[in-house]
Amino acid sequence: MLKKFTLKTSSRDQMVEVTELVQDFIREMNIQEGAVVVYCPHTTAGITINENADPDVKRDMIRRFDEVYPWHHQLDRHMEGNTAAHMKASTVGASQHVIVTAGRLLLGTWQGIYFCEFDGPRTRTFYVKVL
């Protein structure tokens, strides 16, 4: 089972929590045991699992990514001018695996699944594959 999701981001750098979208898909498909892969097919966006209780975590992560990978760097040569977005996406990664047990995503108390936009705003897609 594979499902394609579409979302619209509203800023250049943004972390959009998609945990409930993934959980709803698990529920709709009546998956009780197994795992899912959440995959991003974009080179300037990614998927991560991190804290979903304090919104400052998302803001801090985006700020720190900008510190490590500044948008403008005198030595960058990529003609689109978005080398920083490619670096951030490679750091985060394109996918995450999550165990499903008793019909629920097996995440820690404070964990959520995030689509990470690094070159928005854009209309983006991500996929969830049940294993």
C-alpha cells in the first residue's frame, strides 16, 4: 500500500508536522502490525522525526540550519542559488521508517513526523509506504 500526499508550504524554511496524516492512513488501511516508510522525493526537502511538544524546537532547528548552511555563500556555484537547501535536505534525509504496532505509529511521547521544507514556499509531495 502506497499513498501520495500533497502539501503547500508557506515559507522558505518550514517544518510541517505530518504525524496525523500518516496515522490516519494507517487507520484507513486497517494496518495493525508492520512498519511504514515516509519518503520525500525532493532534493530540497526532507523527512525527520523530532519533538512535537514545544514549537521552539522547530524554530531553533531552522535557525541552526541557517547558521550552518547560510543561504548566500560566496563560494556556492549552483546556478539556482539554493545550495543551502540541498545541504539541509541531505542533512535531514529523504525518509524515515516508523514501526506500527496495535494499529498505531510507535513514536516516543514527544515525537512527531515532520516534512522539512528548505526551498519554499512550494507545493510538495511525500509518500507513505506500508511494509
